[in-house]
Amino acid sequence: MQKQLLFLSLFLAFYSSTFLVKAQYATAVFEYEKSSFNNSQSLPAEENLMVSGAAQPETVLVEIVILDDKSNRKDNPKPLFVASWVRPPYSSIGTFTVPVNYKLRGSSKYDVQIDYYRRITDMERENLRQDLYNNLFAYAEQSFTVERKRARVIGGTAQLVRNLNEIARKGLSLYRNRSQLQFEGFSDLVVSKIEQINKANLKKGKFIFSKRKKKDARADYREKLMTELKQLLAAELGQVLNVDLLVLQDRKFMDDYPTEKTRTEIPLNVGYGGVHLAGTNSENSSFGTSPYAGLSLPLGKKGFAGQFWSRSSISVGFFWSNFEDGNGEEITGPIFKRPTYIGLGYRVFRFIRFNAGGTFLEDSTQGGRVFDQVYIRPFVGFSAEFRFWIDLEK
């Protein structure tokens, strides 16, 4: 048995090594006028994509966004994947090429968004700066109320900071930069300043503004603290506004774009295995060997699960021949009168699978009910895996 298994393993390993490796990327050429890929064909499925298309001379950045269908997007509004192409400095190339290292599921539909960005003008930059500052400052002003001698944050500091961050992000949503820097939110310095205003005793204003009336001194002190907060907001946001900003130039949106239809495959295993029939040591143990055939149900799909899970499977099948016990009595199985197995399989080479699990045997010489005649014994084996596919379309 050992020689047979070794010969089978070496033969299949050598045969599998002769296969060519599949290309790493599938090509998807975007046609701007048609808003489609590859001459209105479906997108390749279950492969990484290399997307290319035309880029105008003023286009500096192209961003490709993969979105889930509408039902799933309600629960998770974030994009599934974002890839971008940045024009090299001093380059006048008229095309973009960007790898999309996200494998699309077959027989599915995705929303695909392609954004084109150009450099922002000086006037556009200043208009953006003023709009952002005005919105942030106005919201900060209305978020504080005066209770007796103190200024209080309406809704709490955390809520105010979240809303300020959201105002900044929405204001910058149509802008990018060459270095791909993003606004990550206001720092702890802003949080500390808000807390300082929230805890400040406005009575201190009479010592800072001693020449003003008591009521005016409190207002001036509050205004001083708010001015310091605004300066912090402007300084931190200015770090993003002062870089080489790009503005959205054009957008192409493809709703429910289809992917290639994938085949329904049935993995069939044909191999040779052995079953431990009886005994506890090498002297009194008995084994049965036979070719077997069965199906493998993968625990993960290639391209979407890790290597271990995509190679692993639940295997079921039967042995072609019955076994004999030490007394020469035939041992069959409860189904088709053949030993039946179930276990775990692992693909060790391209199409060689190692299987191990339990075999359901039936000994008709035992009296009593049929259930009493059935028992389980361990088995191991190697098999070659062949994939057959069925087409359910008309």
C-alpha cells in the first residue's frame, strides 16, 4: 500500500508542476464615451484587475471606486475598494493605468465610479479656504452658550469635535492632493481648547480687560477664547489646504455594472486510501485498502478566502471495494453496500488532495438491528481532483 501511495503522489506532483501559472492581472480597458469596459463587456471576475483608460492632459489624478450593491451599501456605506493613478511629474502621457487589487465576485453587479481630478487655481483655493473657515467658525460660535458666569458646550465636547470634523471632511470631499494626504480630524489641541472654554470662569475677564465694564469684560474674555479656538482650527486645516490641491474635474458612474458569469463546478476526487479496521498495535492491527471516489465541498472560495481555507474541504464518498476482516468475512457499508467515508481534505499540490476522516462500515455477521451492525473506523488517502462544471443557462 505504501509503495502505491508514494508512486501516485510522485506522479501527480510531477504532472501538476507542468501546468502554466495563470496571469496575475486581468485587463479592463475603460471607454469614456460608452461608460463601459472592454467594448461593453462584463468585468473579469475573481481576478485582480489592471484598469486603463484615456486621461486628458490637465488630469493629474484618476480615482477608481468600487461600491457594493444598493442593499448592502445601506449597512456599510464605505467603498469596497479605492485605487488611484497619479500622473508622474513632467509627464504628458494621455492614458492612465492602475492596478485594482480587489477580486470581484462572479455573476454579480457592482457600482463603479471613476473620478478625474485637476489642479486647483489660486482663486478656487482661497474660495475653498474662506468657505471652510466660515462654516467651522459659525458652527463653533453657536455651539457654546453662556450659563451665568461660564461658557458651556452644547451637547458636550466629543459631539462638537465630531461635528467639526464632519464639516471639514464634507467641505474637502471633492478635493484630493498629489501626496494623497487626508484630513484625519482635529487634534487634541483643539479638544483641550474646547475643554478650556467649557470650564472657563468668565469673571476672570475683569482682570484681563480691567478697563472695560464688568459685563463687557466677560464678553471680551469669551471672545478671546473663541478667537484662540478659531486660530487652532484654521492652522490645522491649513496644513491640508496649503498642499498641491486637486479638484474634481469629471466623474463617470456606472450603476450595477455586471461581472463575468462564473461556472458552477463539481470537484470529483478519485484516489486510493486505507482504513484501520481493527487492532491497537502493529502486531494485531488489520487494514483495508481500496480505490475510492467522492466529492469535495470547499470551505472557502479561491480569491476570497485565505490559502488554507480555499485549499481545505469537506470530502464525502465511497470505496470501490469492500474489505475483509481477520476471519475473512466481508465488511461492507450502510450505503450502496460499500464503505462510505466523510472527512477533511486538503489540496497539497495543484490537484492532489490529502484526505483523512472516518469510514462508515457495516458487519452483517453481527446480530441485532441494522444500526448495531454499523461502526466507524479512521481512514487516510490521496486523491486526484477533477473539476466538472455545469451550465444552468439556456
